[in-house]
Amino acid sequence: MKITKTIALFIIGLILFQSCSSEKNGDDDVWNYALSRMDDFSLSVYITAHTVNRMFASEEGKREVISLLRCNGITKVYMEVYRSGLVISPEFMKECVQFLQQNEFEVVGGIATVPGGNFGVKQEGTLGWFNWQNPKTQNDLREVIEDAASIFDTFIVDDFLCTADTSRESKLAKGEQSWSEYRRSLLTELATTVFIEPAKAINPDIEMIIKFPQWYDRFHLFGYDVAATPALFDGVWVGTETRGQYTQRFGFVQPYEGFINYRWIKTLAGDKIGGAWFDHGDCDDLDFIEQAYQSVLAGARELVIFNFSSFITGHPGHHLLRQDFEKLANLAAVVAKSPVQGVVGYKPPNSDAGGDLYLMDYIGMFGISLVPESKYPEDAKVIFLPTQAATDDDVVEKAIRSLENGAKIIMTTGFLSKAKGGKKLARLANLKWPLQPQKTETKSVINKGKIDTLPFPLFMDYKIATEEGATVVLQAGDSGSSAFMVQNKYKNICVLNTHTFSQEDFDAVGEVLLCPRQLGLLEFPKEWVNTIRNVFNYGNEQEINAPSRVTFQQLADGSFVLHNYNKKKTTVELQLNQDIALTDKFSGNKLETNGGVLKVEMTPRSRIWCELKN
């Protein structure tokens, strides 16, 4: 048994060696190809403080670092100066940085502001974050930042600039403010006094970057002020770490969330937007590479991979990342000039989601080319208004103006019930007012006159009563008594009776940040999905016949990307405006159309990029 295991390990090692060595020695190896495409796309990696200590302490370790970086086409390295109580000495870090620079790598500093040992003060709460109100936390971090500023010209603050502390110290400082208001005010101030000002006092030209996590509908609760923070920093990086959609470890997060998060923050950061950041946690090889594609579709031209230790131990996603480097670079180059466009979902900064937490992710997974916006999209043809949009006190009047200008509005019952002046929109939607709260949980939906049973429940928060002219398009419940989707007589307003998650749902299972359970939303029969998708169409777009978990993202140049996130082979049909010749830009294969219909058999977890054939 030992001999067999030894032989197996030897063979695996030989394969890895041959793979890396062949890439390194060839004229077209991964490293040189990555250098040639840096204007379009690049890969970076984040090395944590503990791995810095371990790998850069010996010549053998440093050789392995260089080999792994080059073998995977990684051209930039983020070197962490502090994490969980471990501070890397400035002298040692300088040596590490010089070594990497001598080997032609761009080097950036980084910090993970998480407590450990006697460093700072840990919060009183469920997560391992700091008590930022305590002076020791502020002073300890300020000292590290001052040391780092003398070494680096660019520095990133990882996504732990947040707190859920409820200590007496923080309660006294909070006063009459809400926890959200207090935390946002505190951390916005400390972003300047602990990080930016101390760093620039030492190195006036240093570029300071803030990295936001991916849990965008929860930012404001724990101190991230997306309206204020981007203006303070020189750069803004975004977490797109959606991981595995079918597993609970990091939440049942949908792959479209990475796209939503990056594009939404981009509307706030403007030209300061930079890299997308994802990791290996809870990922198989397909989860890993799918994060890369949604990041690039969102507009990221630099992918930061967390963290380097996974390259040491190995992960099957690395092979796919090397293999698809050219495809990602080509896609990034086109997206930079022709970004994804489509239905605009309105989510103002620091907005509460009510029962629509992360709903935009699910809308995208229906195959709707949804792009988020932090300001009301006055010129959009189709506008999606979830509960978050009700934070805008003037949103009803804005929506009415959009309707008068010919737009279509899709809104949720949560939005309608909470929006100031919602009665006006209810009247235009041919609904009785006020909406009646009625929590419904059912696995039954009415499909073609029969009951279909879902594997997971569908939740709704309201009972919709219609006026003359309204049509109940989709019904749920054993008797069809619960309206899920209603359309007005002019078909320019549609109301969805949605409930994804609320704070109560999070509390029930002890979740703080991410989706706490699986939903029936993505288990709808294909007929339901087609109906929902068609409601979001303005009238001249491609009609898609496909189940859920097939995403459709329309680029401004007319090309589009289809991604099958299902675990089984899936047939997708698109009704095009005419018989046209299409090519899959990923494979180069011609795509046949018949009578203006494109029909493709998509293998599990696959993607195609369709463009008009020249």
C-alpha cells in the first residue's frame, strides 16, 4: 500500500512538473502570454502574512513561489503585512518585496484587519472582527500602516473594515444613532485617520485601495458606507467570491452575485474601480472558474485570487484558469468597450432590503440580463424596483415619469408596500390598496392548469388583490390562491410577490452575511421561468426558452454570453429577430440557426459567447 501511494504521488508530481516546466520553457508559455495580455487582463494573487513568513524564509521556499507564480500566469503579488495577530517585520518584508521585484513581479501591500493575540481588541459579537471604537485597535493598526507605507507604493485594505461590536464601549459611543449609522460614521472616519492619513504622511504618493466584500445587501449594517468610502480611497476593489451555489458553508450564494456586486459598486466608485477578488473556499473547479467569468463580465480586468497557499497545495480550478486565460483576456478586452447592458435594477446606497435580500442575484439566474444601478435609471427602458429602491423617498414620482416616457416597471410587493406614495403606483398597477400582509410558504405552483411541486419552498409576504384590468399571470398554492406575478392592463407594470430572505430568516439559523437557505425560486418549471423572463423584455429582445440557472448577458456590441449553471445538460433556444450566422467566440465554432431560432445543447456548467459571424 505504501509503495502504491508513493508511486501515485511521484506520478502526480511528475505531471505537475512537466506541466509547469513546459509552460515556462516554451515561447508561448503561460507566463509570457500573460505578460503579452496585461493591457487587457491580468492575474494577481494575495499572500497572507503566515504564508509570507513560511515561504520567504528559505531559498527553497522562494524558488517555489516564483515557479508557481510564473506557471499560473500571475504577474502581480499582494503581500500581507498583518493578519490575526501576526505582524511581519518591516525589514523582512522589504527583503521579500525586493526579491519579487527583481523577478519581474509587481508588488502591492495588504492587510487583513482581524484580531489575534494581544493585537487590538476583539469585538463582542458572533464574528471575529475588531472593536474599532477601542483606541488600542486604532493605535495598533496605525502603527502597522505607518511601517507598511515606507515599503509599498500601493496598499490594499482587505474586507474586514467592518464591525458588529455591541460592547458597552460601543453602545455608549453610539448614543441615539442606529447601529448602522454609528458603524458607518465610525469606520468612515477611521478609514482616514487610521489608514489613509498615516500612510500618506509617510509616503505621499502611496495609492490606498479599499476592498469591499461580496455581501452587498448587508454592507451598511456593519460599517461599510458605499456612498462615502470610495471618495476617500484611491482605488476600489470588489469581492466576487460566490463559491458553491448548492452548499451552505459560505451560504447558498448564486453565481450572478459576483456580477451584481462589482457592477453596483462600480456605479459608486467610477474610474477608481479596479480588481475583482475571489477565492477557493467551498469551490470545485467549475465554481472557481465561474467566479472568474462573472468577474470579467462585470468589467474587471484584474483578478485577485485569495490566497497563495491554495497554489501550494493545489486546486483543480487552477488548471481551468490557465486553460481559459486567453478566453478571459479576449472577453475582458471586449467588455471594456462594450459592457453588459439590459434591465436596470435600482439599489440606492445603504438601502435596506426587507424581504428582498439578494433578490437581484436570483433575477439574473432567470436568464435576465440585469445590471444594477445606485442612482435612479431615468433613461432605462425596463426598470426593476425591489424593496431596496424604496429607500429613495422620491422613487414613486421618478417611476411615474419613467412610465410616462414609455418605460416598463417591474416591482416587488416589498417595494410597493414600503415606497413613499406607493398608493399611486398601486393604482397604476390595477391593485387594491393597501397591500395586505400575508406570509405564505408553499411548494405548489400552478403550471398549465396543474399543480407542480417544488423541491424547496416559495415564500411570499403579501396577498395581492386586483382591480379590473389586472391579470394574475402566475399563481401559487394548492388552490392557486396566492398571486405570485400580476400585470396591469397596459402591460407596462408588473408586480412580483417575492420573498427571498429577511433579517428574521438570518436570525433563525444564526447567519449574519450570506444566503441562509435554498429557495423554490430557482426550481420553477421552465414555463414559469420563460414567463418571468418575457415580462422583463421590452419587446424587441431575443426570446429565450430555457430553465432557470441559464444566464444571459447582453454586451453593448450585440454579442451575448450564455452560461448553463445547471448540473445537467440543458437545451437552450433563442428566438432571434432574423436568420443570422453566429459564432461562439470561446470555441470558434459556428452556431447554426433555423428559422431565426438558435438551439444549443449546453453541457453542465458550460458557457458560449455568441456574436454575429463576420
